[in-house]
Amino acid sequence: MTDAIGMGRIRPLMLPRYSPLGQTDNFSRNPDKLSYAYLLTPSSTEAKACLTRDFLARRMREYGRLRDEIEDLRAEVGDAR
């Protein structure tokens, strides 16, 4: 059984890691464009999926902790949202 996670929840979590700022500039100036290519094999795809899953799990834990902290701070100041 897999847990379905909507893109609306994933996208904000991934933005800091995959921000394109600076990335496209490096690519466009590099004369060796082939160095950006990588081989997709079953094991490399599995490894990349594992890294992505671990990253998302860490970010979702961080998000939960921040959400709880914000809730506690709001309760402390009496802001009922």
C-alpha cells in the first residue's frame, strides 16, 4: 500500500532544494553540456527514489514541528485561528 501525497503538499517542500537560481546560468555557460547527463539504470532510479523519499520525510517532519510550534505560539499570545 502506498501513501498518496498531493503535489500541493510536496512542491513547497522541494522548492528550497531544487531552486533553479544559478543552476541554469552554470549550464548555459559550460561548454561541456554532456557532463550534465547521467545514466538512468534500475539501481540509479531506485537510489534516486530512496533519496527523494528520505528528503520528503525529513521535510514533512520539519514542517510538522514548525506547524506545532506556530500553533503553540499562537495559543500563547491568544490568537485563535
